Amino acid sequence: MRRKTEIALAVLTLVFAVAYLVGQVAFHSTRGQFMPFLWLHCGADLLLVCAAVRMLRGPGAVGLACGAWGLAFGLSATSFFEAALRLLENRAPASAETALTLWGLAFLAAALGFAASLSLSWRRAPLP
């Protein structure tokens, strides 16, 4: 049962990484952003893909996935709140609500992935 859960998390991790990369590149090409931010997000994507591939190969890589999901969670939270602040301060274009919605979905997905990988990586004490 635990192995099936790890495989499901690995597949969802790959799906999220691809969607996150596509969204990040689309956001960068349409709105522009500071290039190191794009590199950070691409690094998180690389970690997510590496963790997913490692989880698909065998057990024992949920900790790596937890770290990758934690990084994606932190970066998406930062991007979401930065976009929300720009929108509240009227420094964003009128179409920024769409970007804010997508950042919010990425933030929620990363939070759920982080929680799932953290719960799988938590070591349970053996029964006496």
C-alpha cells in the first residue's frame, strides 16, 4: 500500500513539475521577471523531476521529494504573495488576476504535495 502511494505521488510530482515549468516559462515570456527567479523555479522543477524518477525506481526517495516539494511550496508562496501585493498596490496590469489565480493554484498544489510527501517520509516507530 505504501509503495503504491509513493508511485502515485511520483506521477503527480512529474505532472506538477511539467505544468509548473510550462507556467513559469509562459509567465516569464509574457510578463518578464528577474532571471534568477526563473532559475530558482527551474531548479525546483529539476529537483521535483529527480525525486519523482528516484521514487519510481524504488523506495527510499520520499525525503528527497519532501525537500523538492518544500522548495516548490516556498517559491510558489513567495510568487503568489508578491503578485497579490502588486495587485493590492495597483502596480499590476489589469490582467494580473489570471496570473494570481494560477499562482494560487500552484501554491495550493505545492502545499498539498509537501504535506503528502512529509507524511510519507515521517518515520514511524516500530511496534514493540
